[in-house]
Amino acid sequence: MNLKKIRKDVAVVGAGMTVFARRLQETGKEMAWEAAKMALDEAGLTLQDIDAVIMGSAPDAFDGVHKKGDWLLDGAGGTNKPYMRVFIGGGTAVFAPIAGWWHVASGMFQRVLVVCEEKMSSVQPHAQSAFGHIWDPILDRPLKPNLVWIFSMEMQRYMYKYNVRYEDIALVAVKNKRNAVGHPCAQLADPNITLEDVLNSEPMALPVRRLDISPPSDGAAAIVLVSEDVAYEHTDTPVWIDGVGWCIDTTMWTNRDLAFPKFVARAAKMAYEMAGIKDPRKEIDFAEPYDPFDYKELQHLEGLLLAEPGEAAIMTREGKTQRDGEFPVCPSGGLLGVGNPIAAALGIKIGELYWQLAGKAGPRQVKKDVRTGVAQAWGDLMQVSSVVVMRRR
Amino acid sequence: MLERIEKSSEIRHWIGDMEADHYYYSAGIAGEKFFVALRDEGKIVGAHCATCNLTYVPPRIYCERCFAELTEHKDMGKRGCVVAFTVAHYDKAGQRLDPPESFALISLGPRTTPLLHKLGEIAPEKICVGLEVEAVLKPQREGKITDILYFKPVK
Ligand SMILES: [Zn+2]
């Protein structure tokens, strides 16, 4: 990594996000347009002002259209502009803004629109059917794997290796579903959910129960990225992308360290080095790690070097990761509370960092003064991680 | 804004698919060795990388860590231990499994990549990490991963 080659600082100056829900009627393009328009409006820009467009969306199989990047083009506002779709599964939510970042940081473009869309309700009988084709066709598929039980094995390995209690993991689901109460786009907010509700929810693939999981959803989110040369023309509160990192582990998921996500740590170290962060626990004020399952929030906090292996569960039990705690985690409500339309989690992760750091998070605004936040997503065959550090100056 | 149409009968829509007729997924050069040994000799074989001191099960023709060509194959035997497991209550189509089925990652030796498979002849509550298990093979085999019926606990 040659940091001297980065030419321009890059700021977020607007963000938009649709309601996350089962949205049978709207097309993916319509949702993309809705979110993109919101982000442009906040930045005081029109589509004509945008130099290039990045689209993020997960498997083509969700929409039943191959090469869906060009199919979704018009809703993302990419027609007649430099345009590209990026896709690293669930990691897309934080990788699409990284692609937007390099378009601007390179000095090539001044104003870039990043749009992420996911419509999971089209695929029948269930989004799970599309996931049936992500496995190795010879070794895995004959055993008829289901994503949930693969995650379950990872969760079980994590609990075993670091002596983590299920009750502490389930507290993450309680926290995030309660945090989501303040989110206007939330699908699963529940102000009254208790630990017992999670512990007694239906077994899916033990140790995973129904309330440990974020369900499929439909939705879109967008952000506007601009160069340092024009940032203050658009807002008084630009939020800067000061570090980006990404890394992928082996495709044979059986061969990974299932307890500690080394690839997350590698991605985080890259982003921290770029942001000049030497001691992440002291220098980062809050985090939006990827939380499609409750145990993933804990594992990802550890991968982000914000907790020692196994310690994130203790921090959760002690209330440190609550919105008003000493280190708020997923103040948005996360995927567990707001919903999980794969790539559109851009709005929950990068969107939330922007809104919190710009002081625009409304009822979700964390109590303590925050200047630096980190967001992370996780995807492909549970093997890739993307990390972004953002700051208010 | 929160009110959305929930029933597909209420909107104009079309049903379609985008699949090819079907695909040929080949096992590859290393996979051929693995499945032929499993079918004809009832053996589970792996490939060893001496540089990384790591054994791949099933074998590969290269080491993904150091890119060495792997030519050293070994019979892994049928015994291993559970690295991680789950007790699945739903199948991949979301249908209930009754009784639930147990799946595990099983490592057939030290510094050996684990194999995904089913567990059998054991109650779910008896499964634990480190449990010693052995492969139960079909008597008539076709050269498929399901030639291994499941892994059962070593008595
Ligand atoms: Zn090697």
C-alpha cells in the first residue's frame, strides 16, 4: 500500500435510504432511484452534477437477471456516465463505497454517487433458494447445505474456542432490535424484546435460533462522495473517509479459522494504517460491524481489534456496547434490527457513520461526542471483509 | 410509507427463470483421484504440502498458500475428530427436518483441512468438539461425496 499515491481526501456529503421491508411491488431500480434521489437532495446536487456512479448489488440470482449491474443502471443514475457494479456478496455494503472512494481519491472524479440495492423477495420460494447455488457443487451441494447451519457451525466453534456463553451472544440481538426503534427504515424494531424471547425462539440450526438471525429484506441506500476540493460547497458537515481496507480468506470455508476472522483483522489493519490509527480501542469512538447474526457482531468487533478474542461478549454483558455505553456498537439497530437487504446495508453501516458523525442521527444519536467511527461488512462465501474508517474534522 | 403490498396476487407480475438446462461440474484432476479412490478402494485420500506442512482433504493439485504443485497423496484413514458441528432443524428449502440432522466439520489428522459431512448413530446432545468419529461408507459406491453415508462415534 503506497499512501503517498492517494491524491485527494474524500468526504460523504449526503446519504439516503429506503424503508427496509418486503416490497413486492417496487422494482429494484425504483428502490435504487428512491435512495439515490434522497442522497442527492441532501447534498444539494442533481444527477447532472455527478461524474461517475458505483452500483452495489448481491447475487444475480436474487433478481433472476444475469449481469444485473447493467439492468439496474437507470435506477442508479448511471446512464451515459462512467459506471461500474461491484459485488462481494454481503461485503458489498461497505465495498461499494470503497470503490466510490478510489474513484475520487485517485483525482479522476470530483462527485461520485454510490447506490446499493437489493430485492430478495423476487426469488421463489425463498431467498434461501438462491443461496443453494453458492456452494461447491461436488463437495458441499450433495449434502444439501443451508446457510444457517454453516453459520451455526462457525458460531459453535467461536463459542467453544473462546468460552463464550450463548446468553451473552443473544444479548446482541436484544440490543440491536431495541436500537432500531429509532430508525425510520426499520423492519424489525422491537422496544419490548427480552433475552428470554431470543433464548426461547425457535431452533433453526442449533445453536442458532430464529431471533439470532436477520431476515431477508428489500431496500436500497445511497451516498454521495466528493473530493476535498468541493466538499464545503455542499455541506458544513462533511464526514471524511480516512481509511479503507479489504481482504479475502480461502474459498474452502471448512479450512478457515472459524473462531477468529483473520481476514477482518487484515482489512482493519489496512484501514487503520491509512487513517493513521495506532491504537484502535483508544482512537475509535463507536462501530458499525456487520451483524447478520448476533455472534457475528462479537466476532467482527474482535476482528476489528476493538476487543480481545472472546472479550466482545463480556463488553456486551456489561452494557458497554449499548448506544449510551462507553463504546456504542450498532447504534443504527444493525441488520438484526433494521433488516438485511444484503448490499443495501450500506445505509446501516456507512449511512449510520455519516449520520452519527454529522450529528444527524436524531433519536439514534449516541450520547457521547463521536469523532471517529468504523464500519465493516462481511460476505462472499463468509470469507471477505471490507472496512471503512470515517471522521468528522 | 410503511404500508407495502404483501401479496403477489395484488400486483402485475410474471413468473420466469434464467437457468441453463443444466451444468457439468467436473471434479478436476485432483478430484478425480479422490472420488475414484473412494469408489474403488473405499479410501479417503489427501494431498500434502511439505512447504506449509498442511494436508488437503480432498486433495488438490496445488497448495493455495504457497502455490506449490502437490504430488504427494496419502491415505487419510477413516478416523478423525469433530472441529465444529450443528444440529439442523430445517433443510435448504426451509422445510422442517424431523428428526433434526447433525452436520460437522471433521478433521482426519493434524494440520489437515476438515471435511464437511453428516454425523450418524449419535444423539445430538452427545456431540461435542473433539469427538472421535469414523466414516461409514456405502457398500456399493458411485464416486460421490455421498458414498460416505456419515461419520459415527468411535466406540
Ligand atoms: Zn504450501
